[in-house]
Amino acid sequence: MALRRFLSFRDFDWWLLLLLLGMCSVSLIEVHSTTVHTRFARFPEMQMIAMGGGIALMFIFARIDYHRVLDWAPWAYGTGLLALGAVLSPLGHKALGGRRWIKLGPMLIQPSEYVKLVLILMVARYFANLGGRYLSWKDILKALALVGIPMELVLKQPDLGTTLTYAPILVAGLFLGGINLRQAAILMTCAAVLVGGVWSSGKFLKSYQKARLTSFTNPSADPKGSGYQVLQSEIAVGSGGIWGKGSERGTQTQGYFLPIPYTDFIFAAFSEEHGFVGAIFVLLLYFLILMRLIQNAQTAADLPGSLIIMGIVAVLTFQIAVNVGMVIGLMPVTGIPLPLMSYGGSSVLFTFLALGVAMNVRMRRFVN
Amino acid sequence: MVSGSVNRGEKLSTVKLAVVQYGILFLMLGLASGLWRLQVLDVDNYRQLAQQNRIRKEPILAPRGKLFDRENRLVVDNYSSVTCFLVREQSRNVDADLALIAKGLDLDIDQLRATLHRFRNQPGYQPIPIKQDVTPDEQAFIAAHRNELPELETIDEERRLYPRDGFAAHLIGYVGEVSEEDLNNPRFAYYEPGDVVGKAGVEETYDELLRGQDGSREVIVDSRGREVGYFGIEHAVPGQDLRLTIDNDLQRAAELAMGDRNGALVAMDPRNGEILAMVSRPSFDPNDFAVKINRSAWNKLVTDPDHPLMNKVIQAQLAPGSTFKILMSVAGLEEGIAQNMHIVCNGGWGPYGYYHHCDEKHGAVDIHNAIPYSCDTFFYMLGDKLGIDRIAKYATAFGYGQKTGIDLPGEQAGLMPSPQWLIHNFHHRWYPDETLDVAIGQGAVEATPIQLARIIGGIASDGHMVRPHVVFPNQLPAEFRRSLLDSFPGSGDAYVPMDPNTWEIVTDGMADVTEPGLYHTAGSAHLEGIDFAGKTGTAQQMSHEALAKTNKGRNTYPNVWFVGATPRRNPELVIAVLWQNGEFSYYPARIAAKVVTAFVDKKRRMAGNLPPEKPQAPVEVGAIWSSPDGQRGAKNGETAADRIHGGHFYVENGQIVAARKTAPQGGAAKAGGLQWMAGSAGQENGARGARPTETAAALPERRPEPRSNAATQSRGDH
């Protein structure tokens, strides 16, 4: 304690911030392009406000000791569960076929985004407390319960996409927390059986969700129905070619063939208008952001710090992989937004919030 | 700092982090390779798909060529109409919507399904026409259901407007949607489902010219099918307008003259083969076909025993009856036989055991009166002398048993029997007795009205035969003209040399037919002041199929013919009239006479050649008459003299224009004979008030005939 050095913004990860700002610019350009000729023309403005707020939050959280944040985590976890429960109650706000939001004054808050961050913290805290020793089955089951309960609640909304984003938090925790191969094999077998059971029982997944999950393998089989989104997305990306059709010139995007091009399919819209070159540039930005975060995890002062960052890395990687995979027809349509790029205030805010905690971890790397 | 709850002793293993880093790297490479596949390798394919997505080819339908008569008066026009199309790709589930569409557009759902089925192999953006001539109510339905039924589209187009009441319907024909069978036919290779195609008459023959070429517009649409712009436009090439050879006035006269009689009439200019009028009865309304005809109306048309859809002018093959005697006369004269025949008709002839009757006992007959008498006996003997081979030679040379090559679809060839034909088809030898039936146009001889018009017209034109046609060939592209001749083969233009004497004798005989006289067959069709020649025909025998039908309680009157020409030599008009089951052959002669009158009247009017209607000064007429109730005897002490009136009038064109008052007094009564006349005249005309009888007084200059009345007086210029 006595060795603790004064916390300074000199240790703030300015490179990471630069990469993030680059990502934000790309996001704003594309949200603008996809909405400028529609009634959503105010979306870029709102996205910018959310980003500004997010960056402010990031600076605030960068100053808060993440150990203290970890101490709050159980309370936050409890609140999160309550909020998820509230969403399912009549308090929840319904839109787009799901009950995902709570109305707080003029704002709509999506608690599942908040819970994502809380879960990262809780899992980090849990595995840090286990101290990297070999995990007992009891430890594993506890971790499963920790993540499983909110997953179940979010699945009920129903929001399959967000539900799935919780899984990599657990996987990263288990992997980094010291699970051994045998346990991993057994767990994976169980998971496979469970997924198979859920799939075939038909109780937990609605039929439209199932159709969406399978149609990506052959979208042409039902080009008007379940395969429509995938097919149109592939056409958008493919027709972009190497250099793209230019901003606001994507025929798939501007002609509304691409579904909701400013959220889930924003990468398709971007790829159509800016081509292979633009798409690779975005992937490179993501890669650099992730590498930078992992480097921060490596240099973190202690295990919980590393675990927090790696949780964030897990979530971001998962979302990028699933979203981009979906857009180019390699993954099923799950409704997972592309972090830092898709339009959506809650997603932006909590992403920056999480990154703020990660910043703090980095800033405290020489502290102790 | 409260941090005891958190273990901070350990650090993450670098190996594990490296594993994560490599994992992310491979993931990114995987995604990048996916992008490479879509955006670099398959870019052309996806570009094409993107174009197909947003670019729709919208047809611009070419207006069909209009039809005009020989004086450039409109016969067949187009009118604007709204057609409803269904675009399958604009709906997620077309099948589920069909019930609603069928209800809203008043369509039969099974028919609608069948329509869609026909288009199953076409791309989803291809518009399928499901209803034509959409009413304003149905348009409102489509507009109101734009969200529920996004697959419905409407398009304004030009549709066919035919003359009403079946005017020249068989000549014009009709159009309809190309059928599925047609599409498999190589002739329709360049048609697509839903195209409108000529199905009969001129519409069919000249479809290639009339149809024009549809254009298209490449429309940019968004995912909801809304038009946001367009690329290229390929303008439609309108179909070529065609000038028909028919004369509306003559056609109208022919339609009126035929009335509702079952049969056919064709009027042709034998100098060039231009058809001036063509009527077939019963008729139909081609407007029923302009929109897709409904099944019951169609069934009615095709099952009608009188065949309304059949163009009898070119398709009715019937025994020509006595009209064949013209050909017989020509053959007989050319062979030097007929001019030496002087026979006595005792009502028939039967050299081979079977007695062949004649209509009358004509007495002494030679070639000069055999034609006006239509003496069967003479032609039995002539036929017997000529023999079937020579008859068949001449008949074939003039065109019997061959199509004329008229530019209308479905012409029949008729039949000219010969020994070879008999053996080939019926496997028995020709008996000389059969020649006698052929000689009077019975037996197996069959001809169509157009054939008879061409043959008789040709004979009257000194053997110059023509190919009948209904469209002026000079407006056709050369290539089309050539292919037309190939598609419609026939005897066509031909010259059969004839002895001038033959020509004169036969045409004079034909002129005598309409000359009033004993035994003259069509004396009642005589036209004063018009050189009108012709030949009647009465055919007991009908075509084989018709014969089967006549026995079912229908009238079995003979089919009657008249083929006339005016003037008798080098005629300007030849006309063939067929009246099925018309009984007497002078009936069709009168029909022909009406048309000829109309033709000649028009010619004279056009040439300013009508006898001028002289303005006549009012004529003063003196008259006496009795009171209307004169015959009932004296009343109220009236004397007979009181009931007799007299006066002077001025009459112009049969109308009283002024009267000079005269007091009724006994002056006129002095003439007793006049009193009788006045009394009888009063009975006739009393009901119409004070009107002078025409018999009452001697008129200067013109003396009206007893029968004529005011209405006809002005036209009595014969």
C-alpha cells in the first residue's frame, strides 16, 4: 500500500483511445450513410452523443480503482438481476418483438447490456478469488450458476443474441481461471448435449429463432423468408467489390434491401459502400484494439485486472466474430450488434464503461 | 483500500494469453478470407444479384396497328384500358393472398391459379397479367390494399376496339392472349406468355405487322418495390396501321342486305382481287375477345350449329348448284359443243336409267337461254357430251377445288371430283350418270363463296383471274409480302384464255338471268339502269357434316346461291351470296341486287353522275273530294252536293305547299262521273284529312303512277 504511486493520466492508454476514436468515426460515417435518406436521419447525432457520454464515462471509470469496482460487483450483480426481472415484468418496454428495455424518464435502458459488464466483473472477481488453482467441479458449477441465471433471464426476453454474448465471459473465465483439459472436455460434451436437447425439445427456442439460426447455411432455399436477411447481406457485401460503391451509394443499403443497416447489418452496409479495402481496415482496427487490450491484460498488476480485461476481450471478440460472420454468411443470424459500430446508445455506453475499467487496470499496472 | 476480498497474488499465464492472441488472429484471418471470397472472387455474381434486386424490367406495351377501310376510315381502333399484373417477388406468400385477390378482382380462383402456374418458370419479377379492363371499383380495391397485396400492379395500355354488332367481324378477326399450346408452336417463337396475339382474320394473318414491338423501361426499385428512378428506356415500336380493301359503305350495305340470314356474302373487285365487302352469318362480337372471353360465352360460340366463328366466305364448302353451269357453259363453248346444241326440255333427262329432273319444261333450249333458264336438261346433256374429264379440266383451270390464296387464315379448297379422286377416296369407278349431277353443280362438287366470286368474276373478265385479298399489298414490307404468298398458296392470279364468242355468250346469258322474262331465274332482282349479270344456284345437297345436322328437325330448304357481276363484261364488282336453307335462289339474287345498287349509287355519286334531282316548280292541282263520312249517307239534311268539295292546290315534291281557297259548292257536282271518283278517293284518304287524291285531276308534265306515294315520288327517276 505504501508503494502505491499516484495515479496519472500519463499511464492512460492514449493509443487505445486513438483506435477507439477511429472506430467511432467509422461508425458515425456509416450510421450517417445508412440513415441520411430515411426518417432516422438524426441517428448519427444521437450516436455521437452516446459516444461522447461513453468516452466521458470511460475517463471517469478510468479514475476509479477497479478493486473497488470489483467490491461493488456483487451489489451490481443483484441490481442487474432485479433489472432483468423488471424487464420481464409489465415495467419492461416492448419493441421489435422483444421485451428488452426499461423506461427511465426519457431514456430507454437495456439492462442486458449493463449485466454484460457486471458479469465480466463478477466472473473476474470469482476466478481471481480462486487464485488460479485447479478448479474443483464445485467451483465450475458455481461459475456456471453465476452466468447461467442472467442468461436464462435474458433468453426469456427473448434476446438470444445478448444471451449468447454472456457465454464467452464464462468460457474466458474458465480457460484463464485454470480449468484442465479433462474438465473442459466433459463440460463441452455436456454443453453439446444440452444444446442438442434445447434444440430438439423446441421448448426454449422459438421456431423463428431456429429458422434464423440454420438458414445461413443455405439462404437461397428460402430467399423470401428466413434466408432473406442473409442473402441480402451477402449480396450487399459481395457487390461492394474491392473499392466499394461509395458512401451513400450502396444500392442494397439505400434501397432498404439490407435489413436494419444501421445496427446489426452495419458491417454489410459499410462493406458494400467501402468495399474489401474498407472492411479489412475495420477488421484491422478491431484486431489492434483487441491486441492492445490483451497487452494491457498481460501487463496488469494482478489477476483480477487481467481477468477483467480478458473478459472484455472475450465479449468483444465474440461479438465481432459472430456479427461479421453473420454478415458474410458464415454464422447464423442472432441479432448481435457490432460493438463500437452499430447504432445503439446502451451498447456504446457500456462498451466504453467496460473499457474505462480496462483503462484503470492499465493505469494501475505499476501500482502495488 | 478495501481490497482484501480480492486475491491479487497470481498472474495470468503468458502462454494462455498468447493462445488467445493467436486465436483472435486466426479468427480475423477467417473473417478476412470470407470477405475476400465475397468481395473479390464472387464480386461479379453478387453485383449481378444486386442489379437484379433493384432493377426491374417494366414492359412498355406497343399499341397495335389500327385498321382502316379503303378510304382511310377507321375500322378497328384501340382504347385505353387498365390491366392488373401480379409480381410474385413482391410478396412473401402469393398463394395465401390469392383468395383475397380473386374476391377483390372478381376472378375465378382456379383460373387465377392456372394463370400463375403457366408462369411458374418465369423469374419472380416478371409481371403476370391477371385481369384486363380493370374497372374503377377494382382499381380502388388495388389501391386500398397496396400494403396487404404489394404484389398487385396496374398498367395502362391500349386495347382493341372493334366495330359493334359484328361488322366485318370475320374479316377483321380478333385478338386474344397467346395460349400455352401456341407457345410451343415455332410460329409463336417470339411470343411470351401474356402476349396478345391475333387469332383470326386480318388480326391473325397480319399479326406480325400489327403487333409492333414492346419496349421496356429499366426501373430502379427499393425493397418495397417502389420506383426510385430508372435507367434505360427502350421505346415501344407501335404496330403498323393497315388499310383494308373493304369499303365501309359497301360493307354496311352488305351487312344490312344479309340481315340475320344464315350464310355469307362477298363482294370483290374482279380487276384486282380487292375484297370490298365480306359478311358471314351468324356473326359474333370480336370485342368479347379483346378482353379474355369467359368460358360460357366461348362455349356458346363454338357449339352453335350455325358456326358463328366460321368465316363462311372462305370456309363454307357447299355444292355450288346451278352457278356451276357458267363453268359448264364455258367448257361447252370452248370445246365447240354447246353452240351446236338445240334441245327440247321436257322436264328432265335420264339416259342411264335414273331420271334426272329439271325444274320446268322449258321447251326449246339452246346455250343462249339455257343460262337464264338455268335449264338442267340442257346441262345434263352438255355434261354427258363433255364427260367428267373435260369438265374437271376446265373446272380445275378456273380454280374449283383449290384455295384462292386469299390472305385470311383457314381457307378451304372446296372439291372438284374426278374419276381419279373417286377411285382414290371411294374405291369405285366413275359412272357416266354421276357426270350429270356434276354438270348442275351437285354431286360431290363443293365450292366456297370466295371461289365462286373469283371464278365467275374471272370468266366475266375474259379469263383474267385474280387472287382475292383484304389488305392492300403495297403497304406491306417486301419480305412480308413474299412470305404471305408462301403462307397462303392458291390458284391466285391466273389467265385462262377464252374465245371472245364464249365470253360474249356466257356474259350475255348471265345478264339475261336478271332480266325479267319467262323462266328467267332472277328476274325479280332486275335493276333498271344497271348492267347486272349473274347466276343463281340451288343446291339440295349440303356438306356432309351439315347434312347430318339438318335432319334433326331443322329446316331442310336447299342452300341457295347467287353470283353476280356488274357490268356484265369486265365487271367492276363481282358478288357471291350464299344463303343456307334459303329456299329460293332469287332471294340471294335480291340481296346481291341491293349491294350492287349501293355500289353503283356510290360510284355515281362520287362521279357526280347521279341523275340530277330537278327542282320542280310547284304544280297547281285542281281537286274535288267528298267528306270523310260521305259513304254513310245523308246526315243533318245534307245533300250529296254538300259532301263534295273542290279546290286548287300547289304541290311540290308530293307535298301540298299552298292551297287556294275555294268554296264548296255545286259547281263540281255537275260532273257525275267525277263524283264517283271523288267518293272512292275520299274513302282512301279521308282519315288523313283534306288531301287531294292523285287520281283526281290530270296533272301537267308528270303523271304519277297510281301506286306511288309522296315518299317515293321524288326518287322515281328510273
